[in-house]
Amino acid sequence: MSTGASPLSDIERASEGGSRYRLRDLFTPLDTLLVSGGDPRLTLDPNDRVNAYGCAPSPEPEIWNFASSTASVISQAAYDRAALAREELMHKCLFDEVEVAFDARCEGMREELRGHLQLPRRVDIVFSPSGTDSQLHALFLARAVLGAPPVTIVVGADQTGSGMVHTAGGRHFSTLTASGLAVRKDGAVAGLAGDSIAVPLFDAAASDIAMRADADAAVMRAIEDSLAQGRCVLLHIMDSSKLGWRAPSAACLDEIARRWPRKVQVVVDACQARLGGRRLRSYLDRGYMVLMTGSKFFGGPAFSGALLVPKGLSRSIDRIGAIAPGIFDYAGRCDWPMAWTALRSRFERRPNFGQWLRWEAALAEIGSYYAVPGAFRAKALAEFAAGIDSMIKLSPALRPVPNASEKGGVDDEEFAAATIFPFTLLRDGKPVSIADTSAVHRALARDMSNDIGGSAADRQVAAQRCLVGQPVRLERADGKQGLLRLCVGARLVTEAWSADAAQSQRNLQHILDRIAHVLVKIELLLDSATAAPGKFVLEA
């Protein structure tokens, strides 16, 4: 199926005349709309009807979701909100042009998101189809703020989305843009291509999986070298990575601000959304842009991106002169805040209904999460962290990866506790191959009761379908290695909450029991593969 900005073809639009988008576009089936307006990662497999992350466009409550570092299946509440939002927009379009009604709704979502995150009105929000698209938006805006093409320094380049390798240098990250334009992957985005420097976080030489100890020093060297060449810098910092890591340190950021004011523009990769509200607001107060998504921790459907822009930068942005022509393929007028009148006027009125509906669904999850009392959110995440950490350590088939981030400050709030739990799969005490790790990941999402021998209880465990975070590939001195991740997301906290303290405690335990079930299934899969090599692991 097409993943362009609208299910209608260009020929159909042209034949209707007038507005490029018509009310009839909104009558497209909701499932189709929810996977439109994005890149090929949203495309549904013709057999399984799931996207690249194993998620269907409609609710599947029978699947247990512990994959919020990657993507989650849409919940019924989020799906219902998307359906209602579409009906409401249809009604408004009876009285206004589609683009006018759509633009007003997008502005309303900005206000709603600011309210949930407790952000002041001076923070502007740019919507996009994915966090990767938002990274290109950040590069585009940074060039305007800095007044010259920057060198992009990416902290944690090995711990962010795979598209960052391309977008950091102003290059296409896929073969198709969300607007439906076919492009060459890694080809230059016109007017945005430039230099980038990767600062990996993983210490490939360490005997255990760990974050490099000299991350701060590496960041400082990269900045010094770039500035010495007369270049300005866009510094992508990580909070947090695929493994829950954060870098550089707060002390390093303070030193950068002291030494190079107005020469280094910082953008925070917070696409995982695993940071406290105070920490988020402190970044914006310092003049940093912040990347986030409504999927990942919050559990909205993939993909829904946003760039948070502090007001001090917004004033510079709306005075942009020449515009890099390539950005027109990655944004429409409605993506930019209404206050940016001059910039908006230069973009096409191109509503992205898929992006909008995914954000409607994400806002349902975000609103539900922040409706839960803060004390319970902190308690739930702490109890999940303690329970999951203990279970992974007790399993002979798993080796946990320590969380190396600088955490525990007052601005971490509920995220003082870890919410991503990476681990290596072991067979006979040794890490399994990347291929086998990936196969186990796929098998977890399937009913494997016919492939697992043993008791009826074992087959019942094997039958349960569940999602965990996609494998992370690490380059080590002794070869490549893969990790899986158990992830705690906002939806687990929402589901556990009850005003009845005893009931909420039972709910928390029920979720921990499910996680134990997932770990037992992993052990059964590994045991089965050992007993019958190639039965499912290598052929999956």
C-alpha cells in the first residue's frame, strides 16, 4: 500500500479541482489512514498485516506490550479517540475548507500537548510524521538560528534511530518521504546536506557492555575541533538512548554553555520521552530544542514526531530568508505553529491525515498517563524497575546490561527509576548470535505452542503473544552482539492505577506476573532451539 500523505492519488485530486484535499479523503478506512502519511516503515506486511515493528493498525488486546522503546500496538482508547477525531473533523469540514479546519485542529493539539507537559505558551511545537523527520526539522531550524550550515555532532550515534546517521548530515533516511516523494536513501536533501560527527556511547573495548567513560571528553574534543575550523555546531545530545543511557553529563553541558555561548546550538534527542517534566522544561529554558515522539514511552502508534522550540529561537526562525528547498518535501504548512506566519506562508497546504490521527491517538495515552497522580507514577515505575531487574538477574538464560546513565537528580522525578531493561540471551552461558536473538524476538510475537515440547503449562506459556523492544546490535572488539529489551511504558502505569490502593497493588503484581511469563517463554524458546537446532530459530 502507499505510505504517501493521503490515500488518494494525485490524479484523483487533480480531477476534483480546487482544494488538493477533499472531505472524501477522511472517509478512507481508519486503519488505512493510521498507516498513511509516513515512510515505508509503516507499510503493512501483506501476510501478517503488521508494520516493521510487528504492530497492527487496530487494537490487539490479546498481545502483551513491553516494547515501548520501539513501538506499541494501538490501544482501544487511543483508537477510539482517533475515530472520534476523524468524525469531528468531518463535521467541521462541512463549514470550513478541509485545510482550514485541519490547521485549527493541529493548533488545538499543540495547546493540548503543552498542557499535558506543563509547558508555557512560549514553547512552540512542530509536528512531523516521525522523530526522524523531526531531526531534519531541527537541522533546518538550526541553520537559520546559527546563520550558517553547522557541523552536526551526534552524541550516542550508536544508540539512536538508524535514520539519524543520514539526517545528521542532511540526507534522506528512506526511499520515500511522508509526502509521497520517491528519493534516494542517503542522497542529499537539497540545501541541507552538510558534515556530521558521530560520538558513540558504547565502549566496544570493555569486557562487559557499558557506556564509555570518556563520553564528555569526546564531546568536548569534537566541539573544539569544529569551532577551530571556523564552523558553528549543532550538538545532538541523548536523553535517553535505546538502552536508557544519557549523555553528555550536566556538568559537561554547563561547561559548553560557559565556553561557547551562541556558538553551539543544542537539540535534545528525547524521542523516548523518558525524562521528568522539570528536566524537560529546564532544557527548553536553556534554549535547547527538544525532539520527542508520542509513541515510545507514551505508547501511541508509531510514528508521531514533534520538535519543541523555545521562544527565543522562534523569533529568529520566523525571519528566515532563503529556505533549503529540500525541506518542502518534509513538511507542510500545518506542521508549523500558526504564530510562524512568514515561514508557514512559504509551505504548501498539505494536511497529513495519518500523522494527525497518530498524534490524536498518542494524546489519548499522554493525557491518561498524566491524569494518574504523580506519586503513583513514581511508585509504579520504581516497583516495575525493582521487579524486572530482579527477574532478569535470576534467569540463567539472561545477562542484564547495567544502566550507565547519570540519574537520581530531583529533575528525574519518576524517571529516577529505569524503564528500559536490556539483556543478552545466553545459551550454555554464552551470548547467542544476532540472528538467533532476532529470531527469538519474532517468536515472542507468535503463538509457538506447536513448536515447543514439554508440559501443557509450557505450551500455554509458549502460546502467549508478546512484544518486547527490537534487538539492538552492538559492535564489540570480539564481534557483533545483540540485545533484547523489556520496556515499561506509560500504558502499564495507566492500567495499574486505581484509587483503591489494594487494587492498584494487585494490578502492579499482575503486570509483573506477565513479565515473568515473557521471560519464561524466552527460556523455553532457547531450550527448544538447543534441543532441536534450527527448528525455529534459524529458519524464522
